[in-house]
Amino acid sequence: MASNHYDTLDVNAAASQAEIKQAYRRLVKKFHPDSNQDVDREEIIRINAAYEVLGDTQKRHSYDKQLSTNQYRKERRERQQRTATVQNQYRTSRQTGRDADEELAHWLHQVYQPVNRLICRILNSLEEQIEQLAADPFDDELLEAFEDYLHNCRAWLKQAQLTFRSLPNPPTVAGAAAHLYYCLNQVGDGLEELSYFPLNYDDRYLHMGQELFRIAAGLHCEAQESLEVIA
């Protein structure tokens, strides 16, 4: 059984409204009783329900936000489970106190602190950029400034990702490191969504980018809270 409406219509989540309509018509024809005597009526119901949502831009936008939130919650539960596993493993094979403290201090200085600064630089600058762009989304100079901002953010993100991978994570910060990893992924997805706006002026990409940045900010806070507990 399809896991969501996009799977039901066999389209990508980034598909255009025209592509969704085309996919719906293809499936209706495929499962029509005149062309398929063994048609699954439940499948027809699922197809119609999916198109009722995805065929309407407002309903689709709300549905996309719901999918993003559900995915975030699922990944959070998985991260918590992995963190608990790592922490249990660590309790059974601990390093000496001095070695662990030195490793943690080195990781905080070489990885966490620079990555944290870059994440803050990206996340804290979006609201101002959106406000400036809102003055006139079709103004060429504002759009150019917005694209320059996205270019800078992609460079900061790449630097943060390289720094994050430069050292192995100490077992004591497994939870915080997992939060940072997923935070960087959400930032990357958010920048990708935002980059579509200058191509078609569709506000949906701005809203989705902001939502992904909001999730990234939550993960960033969780990473900080995890480190505060360790400290």
C-alpha cells in the first residue's frame, strides 16, 4: 500500500501541478472498469483521495507541511533510539576519565564550535532576507541579493559539513552529534527549496524553506541541550 498521496499517484514530491494532473489521468484510465475488469476499488478510492489533495494547491501545501512534520517526528524517535543504544554501549566500554575529557575538549574546539557558528549564521539570517524580499518579490535587485544570500549559505553549509566530518564523534556526544547531522541535512533541504523561488516566484517554496529551517533550528537547540547535560 502506498505510504502517502505522492506514492499513490506515483509522482515525486516536487512534481508540478500539471505532472500531478497527468499522473492522475493516467491512473484513472488504467484502473477504469472498462479497461480493467479486475480493478481494485480500494485503489480507485485512494487515487481519487490523493488527487483531491494534491490537485488543489492550498490543500497540497498543508499536506506537504504535515508530511514534513511527521518525517521530523519519525527521525527524532529514531535518533533517540540510536542515541540510547550508543550510550548503553559506551557505559560498558568507557575510556579513562582523562582520555575522554581530552577527546571531548578537542572535538568541541575543532568541530562543534565552528559548526555551531556557521549554523547560527545561516539560520539567523533567513528572516531578514525574507523581509527584504517581501518588499517586492519581482524586483531584480532584491532577487539578485536573495540569490547571493543563498550562494553564501551554501558555501557556509559546505564548510560546516566538511568540519563536522573532520573528526570522529566522541561516544559521550553521540546524541548531540546526531542532532547536528540532521540539522545540517535540514538546512541543505531548506536551501534547495528556497533556491526554486527565483525560478518561478512560487511562495510555496519560500514557505517550505522556512519550515525546514524551523526544523533545523529545533535540532540545533536539541544538540545544544544535549551538550549542556554532558557539561
